[in-house]
Amino acid sequence: MTEDQSNGNGYITEAPVERAVLAGVNLPEAWRGGMGGEADLDELARLADTAGAKVLGRIEQGRQRPSPATFLGKGKLEELTELVADTGATMVIFDNELSPAQGRNLEKTLEVKVLDRTELILDIFAGHARTRQAKLQVELAQLEYLLPRLTRLWSHLERQAGGIGTRGPGETQLETDRRLLGRRIARIRSQLKDIAQNRKVQTGRRDQVFTAALIGYTNAGKSTLMNALTDADILAKDQLFATLDATTRRVEIDERRRFLLTDTVGFIRRLPHHLVESFKATLQEVREADLLVHVVDSSSADPAHQIRAVDEVLESVAAGKRPTLMVFNKMDLADGDAVRDRFARDHPQAVFLSALDPAGITDLKNALVGRLMGDETIVTVAVPLDRLQLLSALHRTGSVLEQDFTPDSCVATVRVTDEERNRLLSRDGVREITDQP
């Protein structure tokens, strides 16, 4: 991925492309803090591509635990060193989280820049942040990740600061940087708290409105579905983390049936906890939604793996028990019969669709309306002939299923919510007929 840039003389030049080698260590699932599991270098390659790097090679190793000094074993590290030299790579990206010491030792041995999975994801988020809130959230995550790694980045400043104007109580430059970072982190947290409070005031006005939130693995097609349902014109690209900001739009089915739909940031396996913490203001939309619409990429190699990854993030933000509608997207790219056979039994109310197919969007709308109007019942009422205007709104929304006239009333069979039923029966002269077949 390259980017054209002007060199100031009217000539267009291409920005240099990072050349990357990928590395991953497969660890037992029970290894420290849930950081174990199989490396997924295919996904890491997509992340690298999103960040603008060209992947030239990859290397993988299975271990019971990482090497304390270099994460990889000695032999595999030598193999990685040769691969970097042979490919001319300018960086190595690990699909694991490295300690500051491991990153420092690897850079010294490999003589190229070394990033871990968290640093790569943080870089992608920084490049995609557009709103003030998203930028602050990404900066907070970056600073909290950077703080314990200052020694690696500023080792040349570990000596005592010296020279005119710098003599003082003996504080090192490294300690000064840590203190300044701490102040900046506190300031950002305060600003995000204010934004969250303002958002709470705004969402508080929605108390009487049904709300649904689109969630799912990154690039599952949430933004495409949002655009199809609401004409929101949100950026929808075949790229990881294309959308970071929560966007809410009103969906109107008819006069009576309307709800708010929110598109949220995509999730990913082992999403860095710094990001989960800093994006809590955005994820508040998820915690407060009446319904979660979990969008799954049916064409992925393992949809169940993505479902588990999303569920883990939901648990971490205390949103794991919300009512959920499963939506299996991209069925046009998947083996439809196999996907239905695999997931329909566990998710009998799931919707299987392609966001590009209008029929699928209609099915999803119907499913959402079904959840929205979940407390509807069918009742038969007798309405005096001089009060037929009470049925006008129900006629407009198609909720009058059948009606017949007697000399003094209209006997109508209607589909209404409990609230509408009680309101209708509170009108003078309206009564419910319970002896109908």
C-alpha cells in the first residue's frame, strides 16, 4: 500500500512501503492471562495490509511458554534473522504481545523495527480515528501501552539530565517523561469522562425509544448493513477497523414502528485490553441497547471462532447478557447450506442474508420489527361508530386484521402492544370482546 506525496517541487513521489515479516508463537490456551492460543498469521497479514505494510514472509513456532528474553527459541530466532536478511524486511510483526525487554532484545538481534500485535492494532486505530472522541480514546490506549515501555524507546535518555537549566533534584529524563505521560493520561481520562457524560445526557432522551446496536467481528459487514437499513452513508470498506465511531440513526418502519440503530466499532480476537478500556465510552451504546444485532461473516474460515471472540469482548464490558439477534452476513460468498446446517440449530431465530441483497435486508427489518413489537397481542374490540377515529392510526400501520360492523359499533380484530391495548380500552365506549373464537 503506497501513498502519493508531493515533495514540494511539484513532483509526486510514493511514500516508502514498510516490508514486513510476520512471526507467531503457538502457546497453550491456559498460558498467562488468556494470552495463549494459536497464532493466526493470516489475520495478522490482513492487519499488516490495513496498516500499509507489504508482507514478505512468515515464521511460526509452537512452545509451552515463550523465551523470557526473545519470545522465540534460539534456533527459531536464528531462522527469523536469516528470513529478515533474505527478504530485505524493514520490520518484524509478532502475533503475540511482547514485554518491553523482549521487544528491546529482538530489535537488537534483528536490527529492524519490531512490533507486536497490540502495537499494530493501535497504529491502525490511530490512522482510522476521525472524531475527537475516537482520537482521544486511541491516544489514551497508546499512552497506557507506551508507559511501561519508555525504557525501550528512550534508553539513550536514562542518564541524568545535565547542562545549564537542567540541574535539579536529580530526576532522570526517563522519570520526567513518565511523569509527563501520567499527566497527559489523567487529562485524557477527564476529557473522555466529560464526553461520556454528555453522551449519557443525549441517550437519556431515548428512554422511550427501542434501541438496537450492531456488533460483530471487524469487517463482518456491519457498516454495509447500517447503510442498507438507514441510508446513513457510513464508510464501508473491505478493511479491518474501517469504522471506529459509534453512529446512530433512526429507522422508521411506519408511524407506529420505529427504533434507533447504532453501528459500533468492530471486535477482534485478543483485542488489546488498553483499547477495550479506552473505548468504554463508545461501548456504552452496546451496554444500554435493548437488542444486540450480532453480525457474523459467514464466509470466514471459522465463523464460530469470530462469535467466541465477540462474546469475550461483550463479557469484558459487562454486556454479555443482552438480548441478541444473530445475523449471518455474506451468505453470497459462503456455502449457504453448510452455514445454515451448522448454526441454525443453536440460533433458531437467526437471519441468514447478504447485505447486498434487498430481500435479505427486508428479512432483517422484519426480524427487528418482531423484536421491537415483541409484546404485541391480537385482540378483538368493539368501537362505537361515532369513535372510529380511534382506529385510524391502526389502519395506517396495517394493524387492523379484520373488521365488521353492527348497528352501533365496529368490531375490529387488531394487533397491538399492551400499552396500545390499555390506551384503546380506556376510551369511552370501547370494550374488549373475549368470547370470539
